[in-house]
Amino acid sequence: MRSRSLRRLHPALRDDIGDLVTRRPLPGPRLPHLDPFLFLNHHGPQTYAPGNRGLPFGPHPHRGFETVTFILDGELAHLDSGGHESIITAGGVQWMTAGRGLVHAELSPAGFKRRGGPLEILQLWVNLPARLKLTEPRYVGLQAADLPVATAGGVRVVPVTGAWNGVAGPVRSLTGLTLMTVHLDPGARFQAPLPPGHAVFLYTVRGGIDIGGQAAPAFHLVELDGDGDGLDLTAGDDGAILLFGHGEPFAEPIVAHGPFVMNTRDEIVQAVQDYQAGLFGTVPGL
């Protein structure tokens, strides 16, 4: 296996939302998207005091893409206009397909606001191709116990979609996407095959890594060249946590406006009109 080489590092820039520590590597000044990956917010790590106001993400709409949320620490409540409701705790994942349109809220549960505690969340937006932009919305909430774990040589992988070392994730992606978190002991080596032509998403959540003699520190999106059939990296002296995935680019126009991601401006206008007309529904109780 020949590892892809590191092309460029994209730092996650600070863009706090109120008192919520937020870093965003994508989109960035030199990388508007990484087809089919659109957006990543890294919230935290931080510790909330007792009696806090919690997360600020009240009801808001989406159309045309999927959100994948990794709760690394703390807990997150989800409610949406499709009637889905859950509270996912540390180690769990939420996968929401907005498709033709959904309103959802991402809030801190009452217990978390009352007692406080640590919080760290990754939210990734993944595009849908034109043929699936108006697919039926769906939601999957998975606790840590619902997710398999693969281990080998100081590496612990939690696949959500796709597989590593013979262990497959429980979510079936509409577009054949692979997504997983990778936890590396100090000096541990991680290897994974990559399909030809797939775009790779690699973000250093914690710690640093080395790829072909080039270092990538924490809080960076690692852009790779397409010059190999796999990924081969090594953790630094403090170990590392990575968000890793890959998918086939759609090579379609991307027109984004706030919470809507479509292929044309006319489709964006239609999304706004449909939302204003109440066609996305409402979140019960909010």
C-alpha cells in the first residue's frame, strides 16, 4: 500500500458562538469545501459551570445534505420536525439526513444545564448529490454502546459507516461514505486503504500526527494528494484523536445559503419559500 502524501494543512479558526468555544477548519480561506464534505464545527473542549444556559442551537431548518454529530464529551439533546427525539451522551453519534427539509434543535438537556460538566462535540456536514437532495428525512441516534470498536497495536477505531480491520459501522450511508473516529496511543501507527478517486477527510481533534515525515498538529484539517491507495500515519508522543473518513466526490455545483445546500440558486430560493410556508414542519414543544 502506498500512502497518500500531505498536500496542505488547514488550521481550525476560532469562531466562538457566545460562550461556546468553536473552531472551524472547513470551510476555510484556502478550502471552501472538500467534496462531498462541506463543513466542520469543533465545539470545545470546555467545561460548563453549574447553572449554565447550555447550547444555543434552537430550532432551525436544513435541506439538501446530512449532519453527522460526534459527542466526544458531555451530552446533546436532539428534537426534530420528523418526530425524532434523543439524548446522546459521550461517545455517541447523531446522523441526520435533512433531505427535502427538516427543522431540528440541538440543545443541552436540563440535567447538564443544572449540574454543568465537560463538553466536546464535532459536527460535520456532508453533501447529498442532486438525485438525493429531496430524499425523505431520517435520523439515527447512537449511544457509545451501540457502536463497535476495532483495536490493533495501540489503535482504537470506532466506525460509524464503512469498516476498518474487519469491523463495520452500524449506519448505512446513502452515498457509500466512510466515517470513523481513530484513537491512537503515543507512537501508534494507523493504516487504512482508500478507494481510487475518493476524497479523504482527516481532522486532528487532539494530539499530532506524522504522514510521510510531515507533521500535522492538533486542530488542523489535513488535505491529502491523490497519489496513493491508502493512508499511513503515526501518532506523536502524546497520542492523537482523529476524525477520518472518505467518500466519492459528486462533482456537482454547490450553492449554499445558511442552512440550505443545493445545486442552483433557484433551488435555494425554493427552499426558503418552502420553509417559510411551513412545509418543513415544526419541532414539537419548542
